[in-house]
Amino acid sequence: MLLAARWYESQRKGLGAEFIDEVGRLLASLAQNALLYPERDDGFRRIYARRFPYVVSYRVQRECVVILSVLHMRRDRPSE
């Protein structure tokens, strides 16, 4: 995530901080109500960033949110 923030900052001053703020918004949303987002067949849930092409994949285990990844959606990734 820090590498992504550095890359965005290199594109435009302040954009890296905006990226970090957006990820923070996602995590705050999960802290408030992680069950709001639908569970997929694989048992994971996803929340999508608004301004950036990123998604946070997570599970809810007991009363904890376990984050699997913060993933760029436009890059190649292993097949699921």
C-alpha cells in the first residue's frame, strides 16, 4: 500500500495522501459495519474504493475483521 501511495504522490503532489485517506475510509467503514458487504461463495467480502481502482478483500471471524488483501483491480493477478 505504501508503494502505491508513493507512486500516486509521484504522479501529483498530494495524491498519495488522498490514496491513504481513501484506504483509511474503507477500513473505517469495515470497523463500523463489516457485515454490510455481501459474502461471496469463497467466504470473503469486498469493499471497493471510490476514487482509486482498489478493493479490500476480508473475512469476518468472530468479532474480528481479517484483511486478506488491498488489491489493485487493473493489474494482472493470479486466477481465482
